[in-house]
Amino acid sequence: MSFEIKIISEKENPLLERKELEFIVIHAGQGTPKRTDIRKKLAAILSKDIDCVYIEHLYSETGKPETKGEARIYESKEKALAIEPKHIIERNKLETEEK
């Protein structure tokens, strides 16, 4: 599945040691990509470890080939696990972790 990610806004949050992003995923002619695929591509774009990238929300509209999203990028995996709510960590688990 091929898709493109465009970052709309990027904000530093020094108190929580993270970046907060808003982005658009363009997936023309296909369904909405999996959260794990979007997370992997975001990590690659930002040159971060995937364990430091957490997608908070994905918003899709019927008939539109794009999905808006919000993500948080942490400096370390430990900081992410300490701050992120448990349901967001669970939602962002990779497929290998689930098995």
C-alpha cells in the first residue's frame, strides 16, 4: 500500500520532551492505511525510532482519499511509556507485539 504523508504543523513541547504533529495521509484509490503503517512511515520521515512515535487520532471522511491525524514524537521510549495514556499505547502496538 502506498500513501503520502504531509506534515501540517509541528509544535515543540519542552515540558513533556516531545513534538506534537498534525498531518494528512493521502491515500488515493485505496482505503485508509493501518495505524502501524502510518506510524512506521512517520518514524522514517522524522528519523526516529518507531517506539518514540505515537498516533493519538486519525480522522477519515467518507469518500475522501485523505485522513487527518495527530501524533506525538518523544525523545525516548521510556519517556513515551511514562506519559502516554495506556489506551493510546495499546492502540499503537505493532502487529508483532500483539501475537
